[in-house]
Amino acid sequence: MPLYETVLIARNDVTQQQVEQIAADIQTELEADGGAVKKNEYWGLRSLAYRIKKNRKGHYLLLGLDAKPAFISEMERRLGLNEDVLRFMTIRVEEIEEAPSAILSRKSDERERAFRGPKPAGRFESGRRRGFDDREEFRARDSFGNEEFRPGGEE
């Protein structure tokens, strides 16, 4: 049977368990049809590039399927009818990679680089917060106003 990869985006107000339930429903139907789910990755709640049906975020899910073409068309029909699914895309691939996808491997890299230790006391951050009147021009003006200055009265 041919191999397919399907990425689907679910609404952001559904839970992760509901998204995984959609994948479980696809898996049970596929196994009844004689196919198999080779890969199931939940990518998490991510921002969308543009609003889709008034949603700014969505739950992303990747499925690697070993299925008949007739099952894929039926699955796509059902995903289109499901109100929780915003978008989906299925492509035919030569092989399904067993390694984590690029999205998941990038997430693990971000987690490793996230904490870089405590911030050193830098030259720009003295810890003192400056207010509006602390600017140099106000300090100069105030010091100038305190002197006894009389125009034309030089001694």
C-alpha cells in the first residue's frame, strides 16, 4: 500500500486529548481497513500565519499512514466535515521517516538553549531605574537654575 503523510490543524479551543482522539479515530478506521499508522506526532499549540475561521492558533498533528487511496479520500472527506479541524493536507511519500520531524527536533533544540544561566551585571544595566526627571537635560537645567545668574552682571 502507498504511504502518506497528513498534517492537520485543529481549533485552539479544543483540548490536546480531543485532538489525539481524532487521530485515534483515524487509526481505528485505518486498521479496520487493513492499513496502519506508522507515525503519530503532536506538535502542540502553535500560532497560525493568518487567521483561519477566526482562530489565531491551532493544534498541529502529523500522521504517517500506510493506507489505500480510497481510505485517504474518505478520511479527507470526514476531516472536512469535522468542525474541530481547520485545515489538513495529505501528501504521498516514498517512505515515512522514523526519526522525529523537523518541528519536534527544533523544539528540543530550543529547550536546550532556553536557560543560559543568570544574567551578569552588564555595563548597561546598573539596577537603578531612571525616572522622567533623571535625564541629563533636566539635571543640567536644574543645576543651572540654582546658581545666582544675573544677565549683564559679571563681576
